Amino acid sequence: MAFIKLNDLEVEVEDGTNIIEAARQNGIEVPHYCYHPGLTRPANCRMCLVEPHVFFPPAGQVVPDRQLATGCTTTVRTAPPDRKLDGKYDFIVRTDSPRVKQAREDILEFLLVHHPLDCPVCDQAGECDLQDFSFNHGSGKSRYIEVKNVPPKKDLGPDVLLYSTRCIVCTRCIRFCDEVSGTGELGLIHRGSHDEIDIPRDHNGSPLRLLDNKLAGNVVDICPVGALTSKDFLFKSRPWFMKQVNSVCPGCSVGCNITVDYKEDGLYRIQPRFHEDINQHWMCDDGRLGYHYVNSEDRLKIPMKQVDGELVPTSWADALNIITEKFSEADPGSIAVIGSAQGTNEENYLLGKLAREVLKTESIGLFGREPGEEHKFPQFTIDADKNPNTRGARDMLRLDDETALAGDALWGGIANAKVVYLVSGAPERSLDDTAKKALESTDFLVVQDIFESDVAQLADVVLPGVTFAEKDGSFTNAKGWVQRIHHAVDPPGEARTDWEIIQQLAKRLGGEMDYHFAGEIAMEIAENVPDYQDATHQKIGDGGVKLAGGDG
Amino acid sequence: MVQERRILYEHLDVPDINTFDVFRQYDGYKHFEKTIQEYQPEEICDMVMKSGLKGRGGAGFSTGLKWSFVPRDIEPRYLCCNADESEPGTFSNRYVLERNPHLLIEGILICCYAMGISTAYVYIRGEFTLGKRMLDAAIEEAYQHGYLGKNILGSGFDLDIYTHPGAGAYICGEETGLIESLEGKRGQPRVKPPFPAVEGLFHKPTVVQNVETLCNLPFLMGNGVEWYTDIGRTYADTRANPPTPDPNTGTKLYCISGDVNKPGVYELDLGLSAEELIEVAGGVKGERVKAVIPGGSSAPILTHYELECRLDFTSLTLWKSMLGSGGIIVMNETRNIVDCLLNIMKFYAHESCGQCTPCRWGTPWVRDIVQRIADGEGRQTTIQRPKFGVAEGGRWGDTGEMEEVYEDLDLLESVANNIANVDTMTWNTICVFGIAVSWPAVSYLRKFRPEFEAAIREGKLVTLSVEEATVPPEENYAYQQRIVPQLFEA
Amino acid sequence: MSNELIQIETPFQFSDENQQEFDRLIQWYPVKEAAMLPTLHLAQKQVGYISPAVMEHVAALLEVSVMKVKDVVTFYPMFFEEPVGKYVIRVCYTLPCALRDCKLVLEHIKQKFEIDVASETDLAKGTTSDGKFTLLKSECLASCDVAPVVMINDDLYKNLTPQKMDEILDSLE
């Protein structure tokens, strides 16, 4: 640890920390644009200038260094005993001296000379570093009266638009494509004040490549101004009208930490949230843009039952009555309960309890989305398992590899059963002939789902469940991190939170369940499920907890 | 009159000196042979350090000191020879490349032998097509005669030299811009530290030296440190006003152009005055000198009051200017300083690499302001501000009085100083290009302010007489701030 | 701007001679990307400008993304992205040449060919309709002692006046 004097504070920071981070850890803002903790540091915006102090032998004392230094590239280290400043400090720096303040004003003036004043229609307004730092550190006036550069607006790829006029050429986006995705689609064209970010094009502007890698959306997040915008979010909402919760991406078993921006009428945007061991600062576009199903008009809103070969709406009471009746009549050996790799730990835990303690069956399985492809990037991986909670669901349902109705064994197990309760919740899942035949061969099939999916269409009773954005709970990712998802929007129509449906069924079938919120179930999980002793909602918090069993 | 002392340029005009055979007839490669036979690499570094040789590329940094920063335990190490001669007013490297390329190879050999380097790249600006052809041919010959390649002259020392063409970007003359360009990228200077000596080309320790610096090495090694430092004493203790505080050793290839009768390259001992140099170059063309740029277009300008200033690395620093690349541009009484500044600012606005904020957007802004003034559209609104000058106690500063200033002149100075502050010598930019922009802008304005004011007042460019156009010495910031050191004690 | 990707119909290949030169110089560098500038010079010598096909080929040769090639091509003024005249005239326009009336030479060429000075993004306006000449302003050509100077392709012409310029231009086939 290095002992440093930061303005008037005396603080300790890890060796190798740069001044921006050291200040941030101590509640001091050092404004910056090009610096991003997940990327290399070109120090090109010059906004983070700070004033280091050095020992000046002729004066025999520590004085401000002649040149200001960029806070992003200046790191602190423990100094040898004879090199301490003022006898005890490893480093002395001011981020608030008049020189620093003046430099910030000067740099901001330069940054704004060509920047248009289109904040009223800019997507970034309200979450713009240029606005914020101008507000905090700028002079509020410009002396620039010359003509502004007006480079063209550019379509860079499927989801990314570039408003070149707003660009401050910090090159975060270029570095992202070089370093994190390794795809190198972005670069600068021209030179000097004519610098523009672009994809490769011929002389007439037709592209040779598009910004279409699966991580492309991240460049929009890291753009400190409104230059790179997402077509998906463009002009949809002012940021300040949205609410935000922390959650976990349901797109694959990586379990990227995310924030969900929403209003009463649905989700508006998903952005990655930093987690050092899981997704760093990033997420993939499949996850980022995959939220639209939550808002879909086609969501299941009320229970349905099969009448003369057609699904017709019915009431919750009716649907639950039918199910209770059928399950009560059935021989426990003929019942199969299939949990969902899309579901939370809490749901799957209750489902396992329902199966073993109430329905007395050991035919328990797991359903989920079909595997996709794995995509590896230099600093990011998208998992082939397209479910967020395969590992957690297996742990909760206590599936073992030999007897579990999972993977290839799933459809055989269903075909052998007479009465089946299947929780799906997958945004989409097509069924092959084997799967269809297996489902058709059941006497009574209950499907809990979010759409009138291929699976749901074969059901005798369909129960409307909810998506990750409409419930609380936890997922366990492939590496064994247990993480929280949070309720953002209310379920559509009469759809109900999945664990509540399971509890209601259990109660009707004579089981003893009386939970009031998902966290209560998690506390029971912590007591009963091996390695989950720390997985209470309180302990999981925003950072997640790693299973005691570690990787595997 | 001051006499030329031709050392580097001694054989420049010998017919076919560019060929190996003729070069050998004139003792070519003899200094290298002596060096490799008589000296260990450490001794060479020691001699270079003692010689006081300063880099001729522009910064005037001690070559020996630079070499001492190179870690010897990291392999490979590289030499980049900077032949990207593009500072306006500078043209001495071109002649070496085109006429006497073997001399450069000999210099490179000595440097690489001393530094344990086995790969050297010569970065030649793209426009030097002839120079590159001549050097390529010379390298080919040197390979044939065993002066390049493996086990040179049976010494066990290996060296390959490759020439690498630039493509028209001034900033590639900055040493880290050159390295980036050599690595196949845009020539954007790197953040320092780390300096190239520690982490340079391909992230390995790299020595970057100008052509002229390398060409000094054969003569330094061949004739010894004393011979070399003696050249630097020519002016050290004979002249009083102002004397150099430390020796500026060796000769310098002074390039002189503009309004002189015999423009060209003159090899002279470091330290003669601007006045003397103009005399060597046949005197001013026209009536009289109005201004002199002493070190390539990025150097602060000198007025006719400052011609006694000596053209060496240290003296010019004390006069708040610099020798830079040694490109001296003379302007006579017919020249308009605003127009000259506009030309220079157009150059810099075009050549800014655009990497960092102040330079990318500040440089064209400065150009635009000067353009506006030159177009006669400078803003006439005058505002009051504290007057700077000789304040109490003889120090330069706030005089306590108020003065009227032209808004655009204030703006010009302020914007330039925000890129790089010429008074505190601090810059907000990544590289020194920033100061290369603000130095001319601020010095031209401060020293020839009447001509700028006239352009704004009259609404067009007005060329004033030398006296009228020039701020007198007592109001000249640089003249007032110049440091007159104690006599040099030999 | 449309999002339609360009289809390159005729891929670029080095001539045998240039391929040999490329094979030679690529060995000079521990990193292939470092051969960028010499490779682009070689390609431009062959085709006259850096077309999309050249960029694709160079990117493949040097194992970098095509954007890295585009990035470099647009940074350095000596690379052209569209066809230029048989003779590229670079008139030095920096201070030492300006002090020696380079303006007269430039204006003379403009009038003679009835063209404007080309800019890096618009070469056509500085190119004669017969495609013989392209006129460019150049930064300092490092020949200030023999100003004003003009570079035509690889050759430097010194101490010019409009008359001398005329003779030189007329002598070019």
C-alpha cells in the first residue's frame, strides 16, 4: 500500500493505482474522457490533469511539479524510505489547485469549440460527461466565434449510429474494438481537427466492414458524449424519466451484471454493470438487445386451458383446480416435474420441494433454451449455454447426472410420465419431433410459461409466469457466482411470479409452504443446500457471492 | 568574418563521394575502423558523454546522457535514425543523404557498436526519394564490402540497416511519433514516460538520433574528445554578451534561408551570433533585417534588436528562444509579420496529428484568429486589462497600470498559451508540438504587436517600417527576461 | 450513407517484381504491421492510388484489420484514395518558399491548367481533365536554400519562376 497525500487528505491506496482511481476511492472527482478503467490509457483528452509534487533539491523542499500530469497515467507506488516526500508520503498530489482548475477550464473550452449545442435532442443528455464536467469544472462561456466543423452523421452497423459532430475523439470506442472485442472495425480517418471515428469505407463512403461484432453495443455505453448512440434506444426516452434496477442478464450462463432501465410501460434499455470477476465492464449485444420479449404484446396474461383442441382463457381458480384434481388423482410414480434453467434458484428450490415433499416423485428434470454457440473474444466470452441459471437450477432441484431428466434424458423421462408439470419461461424454444411426441404422449401436461410457446400449445393447462424483469430472486452462473435479479416492472395482465404459483399449487395439494418474499426462500436455501450457506439475498447484495465449492 | 569549419560537410562536394570507393579514398570508414579496434563500447559512451555532443534534431538533449538511460540487459535494442527532416527552414540532412550517405552509415555503425545494437532503421521522409535511393545504394555497397551484415570486419559485431519511408507527416519527426509510424500506425506521439531509451520501438529500448548527430560521431571518435570540445570553445570565453554558461561543442550545420543573398547550409562552430551568420550568408537581401527565426519555424522569433543573440543551444534558451534544428529564416523590411505568422500557423494546423485535445482544436483556432486578423476582420473592440511590463524591483510582471488591448490579440495569445504556456514553459499537450505552435504565435505577437494592431485598425495587412513594427527592447518580454549569465570559465 | 457492403470485384495482387520487393522488406520487421508504409508505397506505385482492393490485400498481408490500413492511409498525405494525374505537382508553400514567391508559381500552374489546388479529400478539383496533372500544395520540402521548389512525382525542381515552371511542365510527356 502506498501512503499518499491527496489534496488535504492522507490516504492509503494499492500500489499501481492511478490518480483518478485513488481520488475516486476517496470521494474526489477527477474529470476525464479518454480514460476508461477497462481500456489502455492514451492520455489524449488531457482533462484529468493533476498537480504532482516533487522534491526540489535547490529549494530543499517539496514543491508542485513544473508540468501538470495526467491522472490516468500517473500511478502511485510505495517509495523507498529515503525517497519519501516530507518524510512519510509516497506521493503528494493536488487535484484542486488553481493551476489544475485553470487547465480543466482551458481543456473544456477546446473540447466545446466544435461541439454542437444540440443537447436538447441528444440521447446522452442527462448522462453526459461533457455536460457534467462542464457544469462542474467549465467556465460557462466560449470565446470561439469561428465556423464549427460539421462532419456527417454515420451509420456504423446494425445497432450503432455515430453523430460525428458530438465526438470528442477520445478513442474509447476504437480501443474497445482493438482490445476487448479484438475485431478492429473502428479507427480514425483524416488528421488533426478533421479526425473522425469511422468504419473502413471506400472513397465514396460505402463500407467495407460494419461494426457488427457481438460486443458492438458496448461502444455506445463507453462513449462519454452523445456521439455513439444505440438505434435501439435512440429517441426513446430521456434518461431522467427512467427508473433503474440492478440485475443479471438472463441471456446466457455467464451472468453479466446489468442495470435495467424501465418505465411503467416496460423495459427501455439494458446496460452492463461492472463486475471484476464476471463481465468486467461489458456485455454482449444478444443480452443487451434481447430484452424486447419482456415488453411483447404476445405475453401470456391469463391462464389457459385446453378445450376441444384449443387453448381458451380461464381463471386462476379454475386452472389451479383442474391441476390439483389431476395431480391428486395421479400415481406419484407417474408424475414428472420439470424445472427451468431460466427460473431463479428460489423457484427451482420450491419446485423441488413440491416434487419430493408434496407430489412424492423423484422424476425431476430441467428444461431450458437450446444451446447456442460459444463466442470467444480477447477479453470476453459468450457462453454456449443460453440459460442464466442452469447450474443453480440443478443445485436447487438436486439433480444428479444419472437420474435427472435433463439434456438427452429429458424427453424420454417425459414420455414415460403420465402427468407432467413443466416450467419453461424461455423467450423462445422450438421443439423437434422427439420433443413434440414426448409432450403429446402425456395424459396431462401443465406448462408454466411466458408466451403461448410451442410447448405451451401442447399443454392441457397453461399458467402465465413472469420474466427476469418482473421478479426477485437469484441466479447461479456457470462459474458458481450467485447473483441477484430484481423486480423492475409488474407482470402483464394476471401473470404471477413463478414461485408464488408453485407455492399456491403446493398449498392446494396439501403441502406446507408459507413464504412471503423470495428472500425468505433464499434463507431456507442457505440452510439446506450445500455450498449455498452465504447465498442469502442480504449477503448476495449487488456484488454476488461465490459458492463455497468454487469453480466447477 | 567568421570562417566556415567544414567537418561533416568537408567532402560533400567531392564528385561521386556517395560511392564506396571514393568515400574510402577520403578516409571513409577509417574512424569506424579505429573505433572498433581501439575502444570498448563503454569507452565510446563515455567519450560521447564527455564530448558534450547535443542532439541536433531540435531538442538539443545530451546524446551521452540519452545513451546512459538505455538498459543494457534488454534485447534487442534498436536505433532509429531520424531523417524525417521536415521542420520548415531546415535542409541539412537532405544533403548528407543525397551526397554523402556513407558518412551516415559510418555514424550509425559507431552508435550501434557502442550501444550493442544490431538493427537500425533510418526513417526517411517520403518526399526524400533521391536521398532514399542514394542511401539504399550506399547500404548495398556497405554490405558488399563487409561494413554491414554479420561479423563486421571480423569483430563479431553484427548490424543491419533498413531504410523506412515516411509519407508526408511532419509529426513523425517527433521521436515517439516516428516510432509509432515505424510500427505501421499513424504517427501519433506517445505519452512520456516511458521514454524511447527505455521502451521505444516494438516496446524495446531504442535510441533515436538525428542524421546530423550521428554524422558527428565518426569525427568525434576519430579525433578524440579534446579536439571535439575545442571546437566548442571558439566563442565560450572570447565573447561577453552574453556568454554561454556551458560549452556547446562541435560544429553545427546552420541552414539559412529567406531574405539573404546566399542561402544555404553553412557548417560553423556553435555559438556565433545571428548577425554574423547573416553576414556569412552574403548579408540580408533587401535593406535590413526585420526579423529572424533562429531554429526552424517553431522557434520564437528574434527582432532586429536581438541579433547579437548567439545561435547555440544554451544561449537561445536564455533568450527565450531555441536553436531547434538550426534552420534560420531571415525576413527583411518588406515582410509582414502577420502574414508570416499566418503561413506558419497554416502549416501547424495542417500538421497537428489530432491526438490530444488542446492541439487538435486549439491549433486550427489559432490559425483562424490569425487568418481573421490578416483578412482585416480582427475585432476592434478594446477591453481593459492589467498592463504587463517591467514592474517594481525590475521583475517582469503586472505593472499595476491598465492598458487597452485588442480583443482578438488577447484571444490569440490566450488560446495559444492554453495549448502550451510560453511563460511557464508548460504544455497541456502530449508532445512538444503544442509549444511549437504557441511559441511562434505568442512571440510574433508580443514582439511585433504594432503590425498586428495596424492590421486590425486598418482592416487590412499593413507592413510597417522595421522600427515601427518592432516592440522596443524595453517592452520586449524576452529581451527583458533573458538571463545574462556569468562569464564562462574555461 | 448506406449500409450496403462493397463487393470487391477484382482483388489486388502485387506484380511479380513488387511481390519480390514486399517479400524482402517484410523480413526487416519483427511485427508485420510495421511494414505498413513501405507496403502502401509499393502498392501505390503499382496502381497509382490506394483502392479498397489494395486496402483489403494489404490488411491481409500484414495481418491487421482493414480499418487499420484505412486509418493510416488517411493520416499520411502522400497516400491517395482516388486516382490522380500522371504527374503529381507538389508546390512547397511553407514560409521560406513563401518568402521567395512560391505564390507566383502556384498561381501560374492554376491558370495554365485551369485547375484548383487539390485537397486531400477532393483530388478531382486539382486534376486536369485529361488526367495528366494533379496540383497539390505541399508542406516544407526541405530545400529552402533553393526556394521556391516544386516536386513533380519523384523529382525536385529548384529556384523556380513561372517561366521556368512553364518550360518544365511543357517538357513532360
